[in-house]
Amino acid sequence: MAEIDAPVLRTPLPGGSEGARVTLRPFSTGESGVPRGFLHRIDEPLAYQRALWRGARKKFDHWTPCPIFLIEHPTAGRILVDTGLPAAMAHDPKAGLGALAARMYATRATEEQPLPARLRALGIPRGGIDVVVMTHLHFDHAGSLNEIEDCVVVVSRKEWRSAHAGKALARGYVRREFDLAHDFRLVDFDDPEVNSFASFGRSVDLFGDGSVILVSTPGHTSGHMSVIVRLKDRECLIAGDAIYTQHSLNTGDLPLVIADEHNYKRSVREIRAYKQMTPSALIIPGHDAEFFASLDEIY
Ligand SMILES: [Zn+2]
């Protein structure tokens, strides 16, 4: 399959300003139902098959949020981290789901939850987002990319390649969600020029002012990244699916499906080391209902 071409991001995006601090609003775009043993593996024979079977039977353990984050930067504009579930989900729960995903998950959203409604509620037009950072391209993160326009979309080069490689659907990617005429820029964490940041071996300073740092956290998918932002009084690590829950972070318990277990474990180690080095930081896991419910409306 031919790779759809997109340029590599070689210099910081425009708009950075020295010492800039950002605001952050977390939103859930809806929820997905997960079978027992999906977020954290259960030690049982045939655990993988059993979890699939539970998913196929719609025997869900609980519902988890599908978050997105709106960041406002004083000079670089509005940045969105992930886009969540497809907006059509509110009308048709099956919309946008591929075969395996539809077997493994059920999704649900109210009219007010998906991205377009969130932007409308804040009075932000479709073209009012300047940059979208994708932690990865799974269907529950890229679902509403088509709802915004005139923005730069930043994704890691490895993730882009993997999402366009074979058997994408079985690995959680729905290509029509991201095969769009957007201005994609690929972050190459393998470039020898990339820096480290805190405990993270590979990082890219998005605006060159330290306000938004992309850190490579592969494993959940082969090109996954997390995002560290500088809030008014502390840092926040938007971990994405590098850790599904706070439990995953605290215990190191593995989720059911991992693209690369070795990298996954290394990424969790880097996040744990970051937590130790930066105890004041807010660390937001990817799909933790209890933790998400405890978040403030704006930081
Ligand atoms: Zn994912």
C-alpha cells in the first residue's frame, strides 16, 4: 500500500514566545465499553481469547471516557490534543467502527460530547483550531479530525507509517478518519537531532518555547507520543494511551493489546521516572473513568 506523503516537521511551528504558559481544558467526547481484562490483563488461561469473547458478547466491565484536550497558547493560538470519537457516534453508535473494533468495543456519546459540539459551546468555529497534535491514530482518537479545517496536524512519522500499513483495521485504525487533505506534519523521533526532556529520551519542542513538548512513548502503538504542557503553576503530562489508567502507571500492569511490549514497558518506566522527578505534575492517563471525573474544567 502506497504511503500517503506528508512532510517531516524539522523546525518549531510559528507563534512561540519565551516563557509562555498555556491553559488546558479536558473533555470527554463519549465513552467506550471495555470487556474485563482489556484495560488490565487478567492472569487466566486464554486471556486474550476470553477478553475478545467477552467483547463479542458485549459483556463490558465498564465504560471509559475518550478524552481530548483544548490548549490555548498566548501567541501560538489554539491547540487540540486528539479529536476523540467520530461526531456521528451520537446518532449512530456503530458509525466509524471497523470490524474488530466493533467486536471489541461498544461506544456511546451524547449530542453534547463529540468535538464539534464542544467547539460550538465555546464559540470556536471549525477553522478556529491552529494545531492538532495526535497522540496516535486509533479510531477513538482520530474520529473527529474531519470536523476541523485549516489546521496543522502533527503526528509521529512511525505512527503515520503504521496506520497506513497492512491490517490497519485489525490494529485499531480506521483510515478514512485520517486520509484527509489536512496539512499533516510528521515528527521524526529517530532524527539524531532530537533532544531529551526530563526522563524522556526523545522529545520535540513544538513551538520552540518549552510550552508544549512532544515526547515519544511508543508501545501501545508503534508511534505513540505523549504531550507535556506548561500550565500557569505546574506541568501536565497528557499521557494518551501510553497508560490507560492510573493503576497501569502505579502497578505496571499491562493492558491486553500492545503493539510492542518492550517499548510499552520502557515508556511506562519513563513516565514513572517523570512522576518522580516532577511530583507536582498532573499526569492524565488515556482511559481512566475515575481519574477523568476528578479533573477540573480548566487548568
Ligand atoms: Zn489507542
